Amino acid sequence: MDDPLSSLAAFDSCAISDALDRLKITPAVTGLRALTVARRISGRVRTVRLTAGTPPEGAPSRHLCTAAVDRADAGDVIVVEQSTGIDAAAWGGILSNAACRAKLSGVIIEGPARDIDEAADLGFPVFARSATARTARGRVYETETGGPVTIGETRVEEGDYVVADRSGCAFIPAAQIAAVIEAARGIAAREAAITAEVLSGTPISQAMGANYEHMLESK
């Protein structure tokens, strides 16, 4: 198939979520807000998992998410699980500056982020459950980089793909990327055809009848 990253960039989260539905894969995660810029992002996933408390004695001393930024490639998306329920930022302004310098596509956080105005000024996309001014120090710490994380109800592995925009964040298992892109391409084409009918004067009830309701069925 064509380069999956180039192909993926053509679709929004809704088309990808519909394709995931068609293939019986968990669809897009909702409730993760675009806090900084209204721009769609897509890319390969780099994962970080945080937990409550402070690092155990003797653990490596490094700030959370720094290892993921250092090992990421241009265009990657950092995906962070901070699902402890503690109001503590999983991402901040210095990390946004570093991610911009590394030409990363953005960050997606199951949890809070801070320094939102700074990231907005940088034009760096931050998707998160909420914003906070509270530091992670003494509240949460990094337990794993590169392992599986849970975002919403979706298990996400390093190397998976994601498309995120203001409608949602759709994660695609790496092994399913070709099938998801093919399904999304067909769904998008059918939606475009229905839209063209509506714009040409076809009543919307007719254009969006059975054709739309059965769109997620395999051809």
C-alpha cells in the first residue's frame, strides 16, 4: 500500500472511527479536548504511562515524558496515560518546546496538561481531558515508556497510529492500518457522493436514507 502516514493524513477522526466500527475495532475516544490549536494531527504513537506517588528509591531521575520525546521521530505523537484521578499535569511548557524542536505532531493525554497558553503560542497541538496549573512533582511519576497504555476504553501500543481532531482521537492498531485506511477511503467517498447529491438539490431525507444508514456495512 501507499505510505500509511501520508494516506492517514487525508482523513479526519470521524472517517477513521467509522472505519474502525466497520472492522469491529474500538472506535474513536471522545472527551479529549484540543486545548491549544484547532488543527488535526496524525502520526505514529509513542507511549508513556504515569502512576500516582513518587519514584521509588533508586529509580532513574528524569522528568516524565522526556524519554519519549528524545526517542520519538519527526511526525510522531506522544500519547500519555495519566488516569490516576489526581489533578496533576502530565505535560507542560518545556516539553511542548522540546516537542516542537523535534517536529513532533502533538501530544494526547488521558488526564490533565498545563502551560496551555504557552503551547498555544507555540502552535503545538495538545489534546487532554482537562487543563490544570498543578505540577506533577510529588503527585505522579513515569513508570513506563514504550509500553501499552489505556486511553478512554482503548488499549494503545507504541507504534500504533492515531488521528486526532476536535471530534475525537481515533487509534489504529499497527497491524490493521492498511485495512482501516481502505475502509476509511470507501466511507469518505460514499459520504462525499451523498454531500454532492444534497448540494445538487436532492432532498436530504432522500440522500441520507438507507444509503447512509448502511454505510458501515461491508460492500
